[in-house]
Amino acid sequence: MNKLNYELFIAKRIIAAKQYKSSISSPIIKIAIIAIAIGMVIMMISIATGIGLQQKIREKLSGFNGHIQITNFDNNNSEITLIPVSKNQDFYPEFKEVRGIKNVQVFATKAGIIRTETDFEGIILKGVSNDYDWSFFKEYLVEGVLPNFDTDISFEVLISKEISNRLKINLGDEFNILFVKDDPSKAPWLRVVKAVGIYNSGFQDFDENFVIADIRHIQKMNRWEENEVGGFEVFITDFDEIKTKSQEVYEQTASTLNSQNIIEKYPAIFEWINLFDTNIYLIIAIMIFVAGINMITALLVLILERTQMVGILKALGSNNISVRKIFLYNAGYLILRGLFWGNLIGILLLVSQKYFGFISLNPETYYVNEVPVYINYEYIILLNVGTLLLCMLMLLIPSIIISRISPVKSIKFE
């Protein structure tokens, strides 16, 4: 039998011993296992929900704005597009000069007022064309269908659940939208449109304002040519490269055009969600520290409880390193038990939240209706490996106490 098997053999006998399970150290060991399991659950939840919330907010911001917007240079800081851009651009309809571009689509926006028999409210009409990627609104469509802009000018619109509830506009209803002309003395433009779909993104800042319609209405009211639009929305394949791609897009567009990514457009929101990373790191550090302290306590109790065994092993010729390995194997087993239960409970909770959404959030504060969950086995594996290694490293120091145990003093025969 080689040396490694000898140490592992004794560690297994200690773990399996009935006396060990009913000893003084048993409740302390159980507390240590529970602490590791709870710590793992909290770490998994913090990472899954933190990353999930970041991704959902990014997804919703880009769904309404694209990852990068290309518009004319002007002093307009509002959501309304005033100066048109020609569609005859080298990058449209396909951006060939920059890799990693998923889609380029045209848009235009115009301020209007929805007028019903009992109420009215200001909105932003966002005009899109048949090149529009509807995948975002497909996910959040709660009633009806998406508008069809493939034929002649369409009077179908997509409204939010927020606007529907406030103005009592139901699916299939026709309603009026008024648009003020450049000359206020003239009667406003009137568009009678039909709500064919209702969406609910949970991003209240957008839901209470945006109505999606045919861009040709805005072109007609603004007296633009058929090839003139408010701007372009560019979608990229990898959000992590948004700053790099934004710079590349800017360099590949005409000098009269400006490109702005959503991080630049909504800096406050992105500064806020970036704080989630700090919170996640802090939670992980605290949980691993607490789990490590509990394991150190359990290991010290195990060593003190087995002082006589340590003395006998030393008397039989075992060195300090071999005896330390026995207790470290024992501690490693306890850590793995804690990790197993932590993973089992954590994954069950995350999967339940992902598919049933039993924990809700206030969309006015968090921009989502329920806690979003991001489950990736890579971070789960890294979290387990990292926790195991750090806890084992923390246990190396208290295991040094074994070298101070004297065989002569520790061996007692009754």
C-alpha cells in the first residue's frame, strides 16, 4: 500500500466511524457543512441574478434603441429625430466594413398625443420599416400580433400594456394620434391607427412612451423623401465588444454622421448596473470567508478530538505532513458535502425562478417585473472549484497544530 492510499484509508475510516458521528465534533461539523451549503446557495443566487439583471436591462435598452445609433450631427438631445439621414449609405442595409454586426435597421421618431374620448397622453411614435428585427417585441408581446409593414403604408401599431391600461385602448381598437405642425397656428396632423398588438417589456420609461408604427407616416408628416430616415440602429453580436465596435462604426461612417452606443446614451443606468459586479464580488468574498472560518473551527475540533490518534501515528513513524493530509482529506470530504447540497438547492431555486418567476420586482426601480436568472455551468463549476481550493488553502494554517502534538504526551492508555 503506498503512502497516499494509507492517508486516504485512515481518513475514510474516520469519516465512516460511528463514534465520529456521535462525537462532540458532530454538531460543529454539521454547522460547517450547512455554512458551506448556504454560502454556495447565496453565491450562486447573487451571480445568477446579478448577471441576469444586467443582461435583461441591456437587452431592453438595446431592444428600444439598438446597440449603436447612427444619426445626423445636431444639438438635439431629445428622443425626437429632426434632421433626416439618407438611406443611401455604404453600411446599409449591411455593414460590410465592420465584423460582428448582426443587423442594421432604419428608424425615425416623432412626438405625438393620443386622444381618446375621455383622456389624452403624450407619446413618442417610433417609425420602423420592413427591415426591423421584431425578435425583441416577440418575447414581450402579451396580446395580438406584430404590425405588418411589408405592403402599402400601414395603420397598424404596437402599443404597450401601460398605454393600453392608462387610456383604455384594447386590442383591435382604433384611436387618434395628433402631431403638431411646425406652424402651431395650423391644425395638427391626425392619424387614425389600429392597435394590433400589445407588449409589456417591464421597462416603464419606454413602455409609457413608445408606440411602434410605420416609418412612412413620419416621412410624410416631416415631408421627407422616401429614402430619408431619422437614423439607423445597429445591432452587434457580442455586447462585451460594444465600445470597440462603436468606435469602428464611427470611423466607417461619413463625417456628417454621429454614432452613439447605448452606454453613452444612458450612462447613469449602466453605472448603476455595473455596481452589481462589486456587490457580487463582495458577497462571494464574505461567503467564502465565513465558510472557511467554519471549516477551520471544525478542523481544529477534529484534531483536538483525535490527539491520541495523532500521537500513535507519529509513534509508528508517520511524519507531520502525512498526518496533516489525513485531516485535510477529512475536511475536503466535508467541504464537498456542503458544496453538493449547496449546488442542489441553489440550482433548484434558480431553475424554479427562471421558469416560474415566483419572486417579483418593482419595474419602476429595477426595470423588470421579476427577478431574471442567468444559469451558466461555467460559472457554477468555477465557483465550486474556487470555493474548494480557497477553503483548503485556509485549512493549511490550522493544520500546522499537528506538528506541535508530542507522541509521548498525547498517547494515554487507560
